[in-house]
Amino acid sequence: MKRTILRNVCRVMYIAAISVIIAIGCGDNGVQDKSQRVGDFINMFVDVGTPPTDVQYTLTVNVFPPEGGTVLRNPDTDSYKAGTSVSLTAKSNNGYTFLGWSGAINSANPEITITMNGDKTLTANFNDGRPTYDVYFNSNDASGGAPLSVRTISGSAITLPDQGSMERPGYSFAGWTKDKSGTGTLYAPNSSYTVTEGVTLYAKWLPITVTKKYAVAVSSAGTGAAGGGEYVPKDTVTVTAGTPPSGQQFKVWASSVAGVTFAPSANNVTVTFIMPDAAVTVTAVFEPIPADAYAITFNPGNGATVSPASRATDTDGRLASLPTPTKTGYTFIGWFAADTASDTSGTRVIAGATGTVFKANTVIYARWTLTTYTITYALNDGTATANLTSYTIETATFKLNNPTRTGYAFAGWTEANDMTMIDTAVTVAKGSTGNKSYTANWLVVAYTITYNLDGGTVASANPANYTVETATFRLNNPTKTGYTFAGWTGSNGATPQTTVFVANGSAGAKSYTANWTTSVGGSYESVVIGGKTWMAKNLNVQTASGSWCYGNKPDSCAKYGMLYDWATANKVCPTGWHLPSRQEWVDLAKAAGGTGDYGTDGTAGKALKSTSGWYNNGNGTDSLGFSALPGGYRGSDGGFYYAGSSGNWWTATEGSSDNAYRWYMYYDNGIVREGNDNKICGFSVRCVHDR
């Protein structure tokens, strides 16, 4: 009875386990280890023992940059028992914001929990206001999955991943390029890459050559015949017929495969041919030496070879054919009766029915001329001077002059016959032969940019470095309490400039110094648009009444300037400046690209808005340096509205006894419009110079 009950229990367990397996296989995508689910089920019935709990794992937590913030962990220790859940909280320091986690977990949430089932490494990334960019990796037709993307601060250096789990049959991993086709700069795996833009890097794959070999058989009655074996198609195969049998001389080579061509000619004892894409038998054909023939000996000269070394004439004293000798670095001219200079003077020996008639055993001599080889260069936008474009075997040893290219470091030459070998010191030795082709390889150079703000601050940090490939960018101007920014000096020159661009294609380290004047009674940062000199930022002068900071917060004034009612706006501009009229705003809009009678059509707003600070990335190009900011406004009810979404500016032109004209811009379009609003509202002020 007990056996029957036990047997039935086992059957139930078996059926239940099978059911779990089937359920897992049909759609439980949330379980990565299905065998674990089955094991958990079985453990409900069978005591399989308790897994070890004394295994310890290490959790390494990094902070980038180190001064960006701190990480709290709970429990707070460096190592944990297997299965422990650890809570981590990233806290940013003043001036930084949390960017996200990378490493064992990728998350933008500052609070995460990680289970210790192995050694783990995490990095908390913070941002100090500089732009952040994503670097994506594309496996480029490989399997196994590309590395995870990386998000980092502009100007930061990352280490590029290696091949990892990516696999592409028939190819080897070479590194990363910005172009899917693999052209352009090649970035090596595990090398440092400076991030200055959002980019997708593609894996570059090089085809692996699969070699196939075929047999060469040499059929010869001669002694010492050689050259048989296995060869790769297109290999150069050398065969020799050996010493002829007694009373015979070598005549010609024959091949079992059509299209095989022997060099220098089929009449030479030792020849070469290009291996066909099939097995081949080459046969040395011999013939009897005529009894009344003369022995003609071939002297190829120093450093040259010829086969056969001699040949007998026919009964008429003529040679049916002449062998072609070889001499590295030289071109054969012909056979001559005398050993003289390497020219065509003298008596030339001719073979065939109408050729030279010999009447005795004779030695004839080969004559040569130097072979000239070409050298070509692919500089890839670089320049190099005085490199030879041709040479001979007698040319003295010479070294290639390395090229230069603005914004790039020369990585080295690759030669057409070996594209995997990069060398920055290429020498062509005397005695070299063959045409040569060299390609210049480059690495983009990252240049530093330093700033001396002289006590000022920048709301959005300027780039700390750039490359020749970085898109054109404009320097963000600093502010300083009690002072007006007069402009940058340094790499842009000795004259202060309030609008400084670093153009795409620029090169070299740069340094900029902020220059200041006192705000009271001093000069103001300005920009000339349409022949008028406008202040380049909103006025920020507090008055006894009629002026407010947005939300009554001083930080808003530092960011957007003051908001003024219309009466105050008409008298707040400093001496030599005035509140612009409605017509002056019309002229500004048209100068910025606006169309229509009032410039309110077109894209003037896009040109006038600042490049940052507008809601939902509704920024402009700020191509004219006007830097319009979304300061919002103060309503007639005393409330504050739409900072970050809209910018509003008074004109000096009344619409009625209670209203005056204002001009405004919104985040969601690129136009400039005008309105007619109550004079007690609070709007921003841009002053125009009187001249």
C-alpha cells in the first residue's frame, strides 16, 4: 500500500514538472533560466539541500567625474553574500545633475537596487551643465549583439569596446568607424575616444581569406627535376626539368591544363607559371642532340640566370629558339655575339629559320637595361613633399617623408601588399624591386580649450576640447555681478569680441579670456543688426518701483533680466540708449529674416532666439547674436507666467491710453509676433543705442 501511494506521488510530481516545463516554453519570457523554475518546483517536494551561503561578491562603485557627487549604499560594505539585495542612491553635488548609471545596470533613476549574484561594477555619472551625448555601437551585420550605448558629457573620453560577443563568420574584427561601409578614420578597440557629438560607431570587419590548394606534378626524364607540390591558385610556381638524359637536350614544357603560360618562355629548362584553379601536370619534353650540331652556351651575366645553360644547333647551324634569362631588377634586351655595354649595338643573335648561323661551338651574351618601378601614394587629404614616384634596383636606400594633415596625427603608412602593417618610418632599401603603393592613415587630434573667466561664471559650460571634425559652435558668454561682459580675447585676437565661433575644421589648442567693464556708466554688450545697435541681453537694472524678478526670485533676474511695467521701461534705459519703437522692432524682425509688412512671417524668431534655455528644445540658432531668452512675463493680476516658454519685450509705441505694443516669441515656432497689452504688465526690455 505504501509503495502504491509513493508511486502515485512520484507520478504527480513528474506530471507537474512536465507541465511547468511546457508552460515555460510557451511564453514565460520573464524567466531567463527555465531550468531554475523547474528546480524550484521540484524542491517543493524534495529536499535537495541548502545552497552555500558563504560565497562573497564584490560591488565596486565609481563616480564620474569624481567631484560630481556621492553614492550611498545599503548595506554599506564592499562585499556581500550571494543573493544580497543592495540599494544605491546617487546624490549630486552643487552645480551637477545626475546623468545615469552605467556598468552592471543602465538606468536614469538615481535610486536602484542590485542583486549580488556575482562581482559587479557600477558608475554613477553626473553632469555639470555641459551637453551630454550618446555613443551607440552597431555590430554591422554581426551576431551576438553590439556593446551597450554610452551616455557621457561633451569632451569626456571613453574607452571603446573590443569585439566582445560579436561574431561574423568569415571576418575578423578590426575596430570602429563612423561610416557603415568602413571608410574613414578607424578607431582601435580599447582605445580612448573623445566624445564631442552624438554618434553611432560601426564595427569594421575584414574578410578572412580561406586558402585552397591544388597539386602540381612534374613529369620529366631529366635528373634533378623539381617543383611539384601543393599550391594556392594564383601562386607563382617554379619548376625545373633537370639535367637532360644522355644524348638529349631540353626542348619545351607542356601543360595538362589549358591556358597555363610559362615564363620567361616554354623553351627554358627552369620556368614559372601562375597556378590555375585546378590540379595540373607539367611535362618536360626532351629531344635528341643532332650529331653534327654545335654547342651554343648562354652567358646571362652577373646576377642573372638562364635555363638551359646551353643548347645544340640544328643541322643547319641555327637555333630553333633562344631561352629568356632573368635578372632581378633588370629587363632583358636580347642575346649578342659579344659581351659589350648594355645597349643594342653589336651583332644580335636571332633564332629560327632565318636566324643566326653558327659554324662552331659559341658563347653568346645577354644584355640588360634597368627596370623602372612606380611608387604611388594615397594621402587621404594629407600633403607630403619630395617623395620619389619611381625607382630602380640601383636607387640608393631612401626613406618616405611622412605627410601632414591639419587636425590629424599621422598614424603610419600601409603598403598595398600588406594593409595590416602600419609603419611611421618606411624605408625602401637599395636592391628593392616591384611597383609600390602606400596609403596614409590618420588619427583625429583632440585639442584643449582653456578659459579665464576672471571671476565670471557661465550658465552653460563651454567645451573643454574639440577636434577638426567638431561642428561649428559658439562660445557661451559669461556673467559677473556688477560688470558687463566686454568680450573674449585670446585665440580670437587682442580685440574683445562678444560673439566668438570655433568653426568646423579649426585646429590647435585655444585659450580665451573674459574681459569686463563696470555696468554703471560703462559700456554694454551689444550687437549690430539691420544697422541698429541693440543690447545683446535683457536689461537687469532694479528700480524703486515697476520692476520685478520673475517669480520674485533673484536667480530669475540673473538668468533673464528684470521685468518692467511700461512706464518704467520708458525711462530705465541708460544714457545714450532708448526703449525701441514698434518700427524699430519691425526693422529688427525683417533684418533677422522675417517677411510680410511687419516681419512677423518667416523665421526671424529662429535667428533671434538663444541656442539653449527654451522649453522642449524650442531653441534658435542665435545666428545674429541677439540671444533672446524666454523670460516669461508678469500679468496684470500680479502673477508670473511662461518663463522658459515665451519671451516678451516692450516697445515705446502706445496702442491706446491703457495699452502699448510688445513683441514676443514662443518655444514652439520660429516666428516673431506683436501684441497690444496693458501697460501695468511686466515684460523684458532690450535697449537700442541712440546713434
